[in-house]
Amino acid sequence: MLSESDLRELLDFTSSSPVLSVYLNTDPSEGNADAYRLRLRTMLKDILLPQDVSAVEHYFTHQYNWSGRGVAVFSCHADGFFRAYPLAVPVRNMVYVGDRPAVKPLANLFDTYGGYGVALVDKQGARAFYFHLGELREQEGVLGEAVKHTKRGGASSYPGRMGGVAGRTRYAEELVERNMKDSVEFITRFFEENKVRRVLICGTDENINMFRNMLPKAWQSLVVGSFPMSMTATHTEVLNKALEVGREAELRREARLVEDLITLSAKGGNAVTGLEATLKAISQGRVQILIFLDGFRKRGFFCKEHGILTLSRDDPDVACGDELEVVYDVVELAVNQVLRTGGNIEVISASPDLEKAGNIGAMLRY
């Protein structure tokens, strides 16, 4: 199970020896174990790191159970470093060799599938789920007092009291409101403890609206969608629908983010577009959110001593000269550098507008 602390460890690891990073799609709906083993051998056949290749192959032969939909493996034999993370979501097949683990695909997964909280609510109680990278990490429930509905008409519900039914109806409404408030308190505590970043609400339309209106405004701002669901649904049913609705919401959010980026950059605000300007901002430590198209990569140069990323060895703004090292994927290093300095990553699935703007950009701190 991959956690944010695991990602942080990968970000912090660098070596003077080559680090082998392997991402393998193992989605059972697209093939079987034998087919994926063959693909892995093909991916590794030109990698001239025999001990690392052997360690990766040993993992897939003797340890990986082929039950997930993807896996990420990192090996640096010279430093005794080996990490493997089975994943519940698919990944794009990739092999990368560098002086640090390739974390760009993992940043994409965290951006797309990370930190979902789901509240399944009705008039009596609620079930809370925390899904991360396509897996159920935590779930809890709360149950309030049963709500009994009485037909209108007839005043004998409370002997000796006129209008008793109306009184009982009001009591039921008050009970529903009290149960819902208790559910909101329970859900927000659960979401806070699990550091939820995005919220989905499910149930009937009436219960969804009532619950959402009672949420504190800070949590309302994190709600990305809702969907109908029975209180007796399994966590797998909730997960599958949450991923579907969450993905649709993510695509809408991505479109708005790209629009804001391009507009702000055009107006000369705290945003830049294009690889050259973005790398310069990263080297200056100004990037708050790095935004780029999925699959975008570019050859470039890197100065380890000064942490400078550039597209050209002859960049007039870079005085490192011959100290610059060639980097196969400068976007990979850009991701690493932004995450290490506390910035965020937004990987955009598809956007013609961002493609025209150079495939990449950034929201700046200043």
C-alpha cells in the first residue's frame, strides 16, 4: 500500500549510482500474468543494470501475486535500495534509469485517485469511507435514533391531547435534523483524521441535500460530486461509483484549472506557461502548482549544485556551464523538485489549450 510517506521517501532518495524505476500495468481485464511477464522482459532487455534487473525479475517471479492492476518498482543495488508498491489502479508501462526514482507517474496517481472521502447518509445515520489510490483504507459508521413516521389525521396518538399527530410529525422532523447533525459531526471528524482532500456524498437526493447544507463551509468547498446509493451497498459498490463520479469531476476541475492558468499568465499574473518559463520559475523556488499534460517529457539539463533546470547548456541565465548534466526527462526532475519544496502537482489528462500553451505551466507563489 503506497502512502504519502512512501512518496516522500522516494523523493528524498538520490544516488551516485543508477536507480532503476519500473512501472508495469497488470490490469487483469487486459491480460494475464504470463503476458505481463513477457512484456516486463521486453521492457528490461536493453537495461544494462544486471543486478537491478535481476532484483526486479525476482520480485515479479516470487513475491508479486498479480492481484492488483499495476505495480511500481524501484531498485538501486549499489545502495541496497529496493521498493515495490502493488497498486489498485492501472499505470502506464515505463522503464526509467536516473540518479533518483522516477516519481512522475506516482504524482499522477495521487493527483487523480488520492484522498477521496465518501459520505453515505440517510435520516438515521451515516457511513464514512476513505479511498486512496483505488483502495478502501478506512470505514466507519454512526447510527442515530430510529425515525418513525406517522400518518397525518386522527388526534388520538397522544391520548387526551388534541392535535397529537401534528406534534409527533414535528418530533420526527426534529429527530431527523438531530441525527443529520450528528452524522455531519461524525463525518467531518472522520475526514479530518484521514486528511481527505475531496468529498463525495451519496444517498437519496433529499438526504444528500440536507447533509450538504449542514456541512461547514470549509468542507462544502471540497465536495466534488454526489450520486444515489443504498445504505446497504457494499464498499466495492461505493468505491466503483465514487471512482466514476470522481473522475468526471476531476476532468471538469482540470478544464477550469487550465483556463485559469492560461488567463492569469496572459494577464501577467502569478502564472507562467511553456517549459522554459516554467523551469526558470521552478529553479527560483516560485512554483506553487505545477500543471502539465500527462505523458509530456523533454530532454534538458540540470545543475545539481544550484538546483537549476534548463533546456539549453547555453542558457544565458545559467552560469554553471560544463557542470550541467544531460537529463532525459526534465519534466520528471521538475516534478521531483516541486514536490520536495512543498508545491503541488496537477497532471492534466488532455487539453488542447494547454498543448497550445506548451504542454506545461505553473501557478506561482509570487
